[in-house]
Amino acid sequence: MEHDPNIFRDSSQVIQEVEEQLERILQKKFRDVDSELVERINREKEAARKRKEEIEREFEKEKTALTDYRVMVRDFEEQRAGLLNEARDRFQKVAQFQAQIESLAKSTVDEIKRVNEIQERLEALRLKTSERAAFLKNDLRERFGIVAEVMEEEPKPLGLDLDVELEKLRKIKDLLAIESAAANLGRAAAEPAAAEDELAEMDAAAARSVPEAPEVPEIRDLISGPVPPDQPEAPPEPAPSPEPAPPAVPAPSDEPLPVHDLEAGPAGNASEEEIAAALESYRHTEPADGLGEIHYFQKDKGAVADPEKLLDAVDRTLDEGQRLSVKLGLTESPKDQFFIKQELINWQESLRALFLRVVKMCEKNAWTLPRYTEEIINPQVLRRMLERLSMENWSNLEEFASFATTVAELRKAFRARLEPRLPYLLSLKRDVEED
């Protein structure tokens, strides 16, 4: 078999063409990769450009907000400076008014002392005249047998009521002290630390410029004087006859009996300590939500709530609320203020639960309240207090102060009703034993 020499030549040519095609394919793939890389780079550049524009817009917004904040801070500083200037001016006026009031108070005390001295001199002159007239009357009767009529004494000049005048001065002094304390508390709650320093300097300056307040003397210091010499006893002035007492009107069955009616019963001869001990033997308690215990008296079926212990629980709650209110006014941290307000609301809720328990028991006729004090503390009054505790919010210091004022008035009226205490104990014992 013979070999064709062109076969090798053709094979070499074919291989060369295949190599050229492979080279072209490779170069095309390289170009494709480069094209994809260029496109990817272009896309990344476009995305980066857009991101830069977005960041720049956000930065412009931040710059605008910063500018607005700078304007707000400048306005705040201007308002703060204006308020501080106004507070300083008004404080200076207060200092001037206090100085004027103290000067007038000192002048009033001096004038009262002078009037007192004049009254003492008039009294001494009256005594001297009376002694001289008595001497002349005796001399005429002994020497000439003439019985002379002594002239009637002129009516004494109306004296000033020193107690009333000094009480007015003390009320003015107490009012100034209360207003000053309230102003200091409000200023401490509203102003930052820098404002407190400035106002402290103002207080020191005012204290240096205002003279010390004259101390109001006691009544015994004003009316005390030299003891007059022994004098002949003058006929006593007739005392005004007491006005006849109005006829007693029988009280209805739901009114507390008078003292003499209560003492006419089996416990009429018992002392206050014995009646209190008997009532303590009827005392019962049950737990209250966060406020200790609820006290009531019970002998058989019915029960009588103890309003004194109820007011004591209210006083403890208000004292704690007052402490938290002062702490809230001196706290600047929003977080601490939140926790203090929450604690205030918890105390309010505990007191509301206490009132709710007593009101429900009274409405179910399971408990009653003492008839002796029912015009002051009764289920209607407790219901109104419960409604206020449910509607108001003690974290608002104005609402807390209003509630505390109402309780103070109620407590004052209740304590005045319990004086003297024996009739109340007798009536309460009768209520417990009857129920």
C-alpha cells in the first residue's frame, strides 16, 4: 500500500486552522470578560455615585436640622435671660415689699406699746383720783358730819384688743413664710442648676440689703408692766348676766345625743380611759392594700368603721406623696421622674383601694360610720373622695395639692368635732353596742 505524501501536509494545515480558531475563541472570551468587567465597573460607579448623592442629601438635611436647633437654642437662651431678668426684678420688688411690711409691723408694735402705756397712766390717774375722793369724803364726814356723794367714775376708754392685733401680725408673718417657701420650691423645680446659682446670689444680695424682721413680741410682754401698789378695793363692777340658753330641742334618732344624755346611761359614771378600753375590746382589723390595716368596731353583727384610723392612713399616704412631690420637683432626669411619678400613682391607687373597701361595706349596710361625726365623715363624703382618687392623677402636682388641701380641711373639722373627746367615745360605744 502506498502512502500519499499530501496527507501529512493536509493534516498539518487542518491542525493549524483549528489552532487559529481556538486562538480566536480564546481572544473572544477574553474580550467578553473584559467587557463584563467594564460593565460591572460602570454599574458600581453609578451605584456609588447615587449613594454619594443620597448621603449628600441626608447630610444637607442634618445640616438644616442643626441650623434649626442652633436657632432654637438661641431663642431659648434669649427667653431664659428675659425670664431671669423678670424674676430678678420681681424678687427685688418682693424684698422691698417685705421691708415695708416689716417696717410697718415694727411701727404697729411700737404704737400698741405706747397705747398700752397710756392706758396704764390713765389707770394710775383713776386710782389716784379715787383715793383722793375717798379721803375727802371721810374728812368731810369726820370734821363736819357731811355725807358727800362721790362722783361716778367716767367710763374707761375702750382698750385695744392686743390679742387680735398681734394675731393679725402673726398671720402676715406666717403668710410671708409660706409664700417664700412655695416660691423657692417652684423655682427649684423649674430652673436648671445655673439658674439656681443665680437666684441664690440674688437671695444673698437681698438678705444683705433687707434688715432683719422685727420679732413680734408675745402678748404677756406687751401687757406686762410694773405691779401697781396696793389699792383699796373698789366695788366690783356688775358682771353681765348670762343670756338664757335656748330651750333644748329633742334630737332625731340619727343625731348624736348630747353629753348629759349619754352620761345618763349605764356608762354615765365611766371615765374616758374606761370607755376607750371598752372600745378597744371591740376593735377588729383587716388588711388593706399597701396601707396597713382597716380598723372597725364590732360587738355582735353590725360593725362601725373607725374614721380616726382612716384619716391616719390618709395622712401617712399624703406625707409620702408630699415627700415624692418635693423629690420630683428637684429631679431633672426624665427616667427618674418617670419612676417617681409611678410611685406616686401607686400610693394613690392604694389609698383608692382603701376608700373603695370602706365605701362598699357602707353601701352594703355591713358597716356604718359614727353618728356623732356623720355630718363631717359620711358615705357621701367618702364616695366623693373615692371619685377624686379615681379621676385625678397625683403625678400632676396641682391635683395632688388640691386633694391634700381638701383632706386638711376635712381633718381640721373632724378634730374640732372631737373636742371634748368623751361625748364622742360615749356615742361611739353606744353605736357599737346597739348594732
